[in-house]
Amino acid sequence: MTTALFKHFILIMVFCSQMAFGAGSGLVPSQTASAQSAYQKATWVWDTEHIRSNPQEVLSFLRKNQVDLVYLQVNTDIPASCYQSFIKQAAAFGMKVDALDGAPEWALESKRHKITDFIGWVKDYQQKAAATEKFHGIHVDIEPHVLANWKTDQADVIRQWQSNILYLRSEADKLNLPLAADIAFWLGNYKTADGKQSLSRFVIGQFDSVTIMSYRDTAAAIHQIAEQELKDAASLGKTAFTAVETRPSKEGRYISFHGVSLDVMNKQLVQLHDLAKVHPSYAGIAIHDFDGWKDLK
């Protein structure tokens, strides 16, 4: 084979390799990584034991995947010193950390004391922490639709949930901390207790930012189900993350990226960013969650 023919053969092989790696998105791995750096990424860390037993592993993963915002669950069994150390190190890498907690029962007025306890812990922590060790904000995951009485007495659950959201808002304001929440993408299908507005607009209106649980496994499907709440957030002057799932789901394979490669998910996230960035409210993409994400190969 002549030198000229050999060079031509090599160029063809490189081109074919790039096409194979970039199938579906038109991006080779290096281009995918570069495109990912263009948008803000968030993730949940529910198992807070990680920051006590292996904080460096968590931080290394977050840095490698260019995470900007961490929703870190408050576990009162974990010493405050572990939170202080983790948040300080995360801040050094340019990451913000929100205090995360919540449960479906937090929507009930009879369980409001759980919100009070959570806010009290955050208040005490913030007062004792150094500036570089403080939480950036508060993030809640309540999801009252999981409650049994959502089906039997939905109107009253919605009324109580609204009341507790207003309480949570007032308590967060006292701490001068931004308040964010995870929300279902279908909230707009329901009305507030007084019937005057959609539940979506009420909930989004009470938070500084929301994370839309738009759990699907293609960019187009994720954007489609998140679009209305992105529009609601924009009209209310709020910010919103679209979110994807990486844990197994009993609702169907199309819900989660579990079982697919990390590269496949990353290409879909780049496409999602391109679709969602037209919305003024769009803040980035949240990946649920740290444990599910790190298991993708």
C-alpha cells in the first residue's frame, strides 16, 4: 500500500469511528463532554452516610461530572462536622449545596412539626457553620400524591399542602435562604383548594426554584412533559430544572435511564439542553440521583 493510500485509509477509519461514537447526537465523546459543560447540572445525595464514610469518592464523582448544585439530605444522625467539611470542599470546587429533606406526609398539617424540626436543624447548623460551610439553600421533596388519602380526599390534601407550603416559605424567609422543591410534571392538571388557579402555578409561585420530575428516557419526551411548567415558571419569574431518573422504575422502562450506558444518557441530556434553553426559566438539568448515576457505565 502506498503512503498516500495508507493515509486515505486512516482518514476513512477515523471518520467511521467518529460516526459510530456520535450516532444519535452527531457528537463524539469529547464533544459530548464539552457540550455538557455548557449547562448547569444538579443531583440528589439521599444517602448522607456517603459524606461520612467516603466523601472524597462523592466529591470526585461530582467534579468529574461537572455538577454545580447538590441536594444533600439532612440526616440528624450524621455529625454536623461532616456536613461542614463536605460543603467546604464542595465550595472550593465551585459547587453549591442545598439542605434536602421531605416526605409525602409533610403535606399534612398534622405533620407540620416535621417541617419545623427540619428548619430548626438548618437554622442551628447555619448559625454554627463558617461562611464556607453554610448551605446555599433549602430543597424539599414532598410528593403528596403518594399518600393514600390523595385518592380518597384529594381536595383536603391539596388544601393542607398549600397551607404547609406557605408555612415553609415563611420559615425559609426567616433564614434568608432560597427555597426550592421537586414537583411532578402534571401538577397543572389540578386546581388549588379554592379552584382559582392551577396547582402548578401556586406551587411554583411559592418557591424560588423548582425541579420538574420529568422522568423519561429521551430528550424529546422529557422536554414535552416539562414544557408547561417551564412556561409557568417563566411567567412567574422563577427558575426550573428539568430532571431525569437513573434508578430502576416500576412504571416502565421509558421512565429511567437505568440499564443504558452513561454515554447514551449524556447525549440525550445535551439534546435536552438544546430543547429547553429557549425557556427563560430553564436553569439546567438535575440527575436523580447520585447512587443511580454512578452505577451507569
